Amino acid sequence: MNNQPIACPKCHENNRVRKVSGVHNDSRLAPPPKPVFNDPSPRINSAALVIMALLFFFGGWMFLGLLATEVQGGWWMCYGLLLIIAIVMGVITNQAKKKERESLDVRMSEWNRLMGKWEELYYCELDDIVFNPHDGTSTSANNIRTYVESRGR
Ligand SMILES: [Zn+2]
């Protein structure tokens, strides 16, 4: 732990200065939100359900039409189409998950970079500013999000 008091660049006091990561009662100073994995499966599965419902509808219709002639063939056709849809949806789901995982990797590395910058910041209660003692820059507490995201790109 660094016990040397950090002075505010504006008021030059240190008694009201706290590390931003140690402030928990101010939502403005909260850490950058951690990226989450947006599972694409539910969206794709609900699309598959709609297609299958339509197929059942038209399949039943087709079945009634075929009843007089080729009952077996009608059923096998429906079964085959459902199987093909299930396989296609499985492939689409895997592709979408892979894409989402890659996107999450990118968002996570960006988040780690922002967290590193956020961890360096201090907050002065008197002036309601945040500052980085390493480079002497500061901004209002309301602007912390932009400050963390814009610097050092
Ligand atoms: Zn101050």
C-alpha cells in the first residue's frame, strides 16, 4: 500500500482525497461496466420455433392433401424438413456464438484497458473532481466516463 498522501491538483489538500476505486456511494464513480456474453441462442431458437410452427401448419395441410394418395411420403417429407431446419439452426447458433465470443474478447480487452485507467484515478470531495496523480490531469466527477474512455488512445 502507498501511504503517501495524494494531494488534489486543484485545492492542494489531501484530507478529502480518496481513491476512486474506494468510493462506493457515488454511482458516477462506478467502474466501467464489465462486458457480458449475449447468448444468441434464445433469439435463434425462437426464430426456429416460428419456422417449425409454419412448417407444421403447412405440413398438416399437405398431409391432408396427400391423405388420399401418398400418406407415408407426406410424413417423411415433413420429418426431413424439420431435421434439415434443426441442423441449419444448430450451425447458425454455433456460428453466432463463435462471433459473440470473438466480440466479447475484443470488448474484454478494451474493458481491461479502461479498468486500468480507472484504477489510477483519485477523487477530491471538496472540488468534486477526479484526477490522475501520475500525469496531473483532472476532470469533473460527472465527466469521468468520457475522461476514462478518451485518454491514451
Ligand atoms: Zn480538491
